[in-house]
Amino acid sequence: MFAFLWFGMDPASFRIRREGLSWKSDVRLGLLLMLVGTLGAWLVWAMEWRQILVMFVPMSLGFHFGALRVLKGCLRAAGFPVRTLFPNVLEAHGIGDFWSRRWNVGYSQMMQRLVGRPVEALAGANAGVMAIFIVSGFLHELAITLPVRNGFGLPTVYFTLHGILTLLERKRGRPFGKIPALLAVAVPLGLLFPPAFQNEVIARCLGVFDMIKDVNAG
């Protein structure tokens, strides 16, 4: 179950089944977000909008916050006490909080265990934080720029920038706040997803509506 049906890094949740776990609210919210995300993606396709943030938001809403929330509810209904992988990003207090507690919690847990803690033990806490972001950049190069063979280095720049901003938050002793954090994530999104990836992968995902249109026409 953990290896094939879950995107998190919490195998202990699958050791023992529990009774009476709440799950219905997760399924209801997840299905609603899937519907909203699908309608939003259809609107983007119909209007031929191809700006990265406009394309990414409804697709992310449908999958990250919708489908994965439904999956969480189903696993909890089966007795596995898994946690939400993508909590409400609108509650992020700052950049560090966004990446550690709001966006892809399973991935952040993995990076903390495999990269952050070992580097911190050798070179200190700040080095551990930067190592997480830099390695994240390299991993996203493999997933984004390598397949399209374009935009090399841009995802690493994106994550390195966020690592620096996270350290600045630590140095000032308080987070930057919700709005600055969300802007810092959204505005340079074109670095994380270079134009070639936007056109050859993200925009093509919207092509599913072309297939549906063709089927209906036929």
C-alpha cells in the first residue's frame, strides 16, 4: 500500500490499521477540488490561455489538492492514518513554511531525512537548508529540463533563490508573510517550468479536451 498507492514518506502509517478514522470530509473536499480544477483547466483550454501560472493552477488544484485528497480519504477509510500531503497553501506564513509544511509534505520529509539532516550534521543548519533546495533543483532538472532538453539550470536557479530567501527569513527571525511568500513562489514560476516544458508537456496535458471534443464530434 505504501509503495504503490501513496505519495508520502510515512510508512509507519501502514503498519497497523485503525478504526474510526475520519475520511468523508477529505473525499468530499477532494472531489469538489477535482471538479473545480477540471472546469478551470477546461476554461484555460477553451480560451487558449497559455500563461504558465494560469495553466498550472487549475491542474494543480485538481491533482495535488483534489485527487490526492481523495486518495488520502480512501486510505483513511481503509484504516491507514495518512496525513494531508498538500495542506492549504493559503495558510503559509512564509517561504520556509510553504516549502516545509504546505507544499508536498511527503517530498519535504524525504529531503529533510536524506539531505538536510546529514548536511546539517556536517556543516550546520544553514548549509542543510541550502543543500535541500539545491538538490531539489537538480532533481527537478531531471524531471523537467532533461526530458525536453531545454532550459537547463533554470529550476536550480528557482530553488536556490528560495533557499536564500528561506535563510533570510531565519536571519530576520520572522517569516515574510503570506502574500510575499505566495508571490515569491508564483512570479518566477517560469524558471521552474521553462517555455519548452510549458509547451511540450503542460500545454499538451490540456489536449485531453481536444480528444474529448473529437470523440463527441465523432
